Amino acid sequence: MRADVTIYFIRHGETDWNAQSRYQGQADVPMNETGRAQARRNGEALRALLPSISKFNYVASPLLRARETMEIVRAAMGLEPRDYALDERLKELHYGDWQGIFAHDLPNIDAPGIAARSRDTFRWRPKGGESYEDLMVRSVDWLGDVTSDTVVAAHGGVSRVLRGHLFGLDPAAVPELPVPQDRVLVLRRDGMDWI
């Protein structure tokens, strides 16, 4: 990412799995009505930046909830909803065997995994899944291809690792960074804002 580039990062709107504290990862879960309202709110916030923002690149994770978010955002801005690119590198962290599991059930299902994760959340990898460290590698690979201002619809994990990389954060802090679904994160090399 060049020093003069700005990224407008939108986490997808809420899904039923988010609301239920169910590990989602790369499971292709649609947004619920709350999530669709959050996406509209984010599109309305970005509409205030028109017309210049209409010329930006638009890219989304290929997972349904991110694509749906981008299409709602673009429609709220008065832009053609489906005129955006997809990038596999923007997919959420893969939770492997934890995908689809309710957080409150995990102590009975994978107590050793919970213990290992609590020792090093950034580097811990669930069976069949990815660590935040793995996610950072592919997200930073995507970031290296960003050469102009870009609007992104993706996932909480991607937002966290991009901030960790851009701002040189302690890896232990990365998994704890806030990832609201009703705000747009504005990322620049020299800092960030929420709108």
C-alpha cells in the first residue's frame, strides 16, 4: 500500500451466527436484517464522500455476507450494486473444526484448544483452520497490491490484522481490536478514523 492511499474498510453486517456467538470463519452465512441495516448505514456514511469516492476501487471478500454488504453499501451510495471486484485473500480467518460451534459449547468440545488459544491467540491454529498470523500473511499480501484508494467489504479478522501490520501493534493485541459492524474504518499509513 502506497503512503498516499486510503482504505475505507467495512466489516460485513451482522449475521445470526454473530448474534448467537457462533464461530463463523469461512462458513458462508448470510446477513440478518440487523446486518442489512448496518450495511445501509455504512453506505449512507460513505455517500457523504461522493462524488470523488465513486472513482475508487471497490473490492469484497467472496463470502456471501461481505458481497451482500458491498452491494447494499453501493446501492445506498447510488452506485451500481454489483460493480466491484472479489479477492479470495480477504476471506475471514478459517476456524477449522470450530466453525459452526457455539462459543459456550467449546469447553465441552475442545478444552485443550481453548487453553492453547488463551496462551497465544495470535499464533494458535484450530485443527483444520488458520491462525491470526496466517491471516495476516494473506491479508498483507493483498495490501501489497493496493495502489489506489479502495473501499473494502470484508471481515473482522482481516480488519484486525491489517491494523496490526500497518501500525506495528503487538501481536497479542491484534485479536482483541474492536471490529464494529456499523462503522467504516478509514485506514491510512499515518493513522485511522471511524466514520
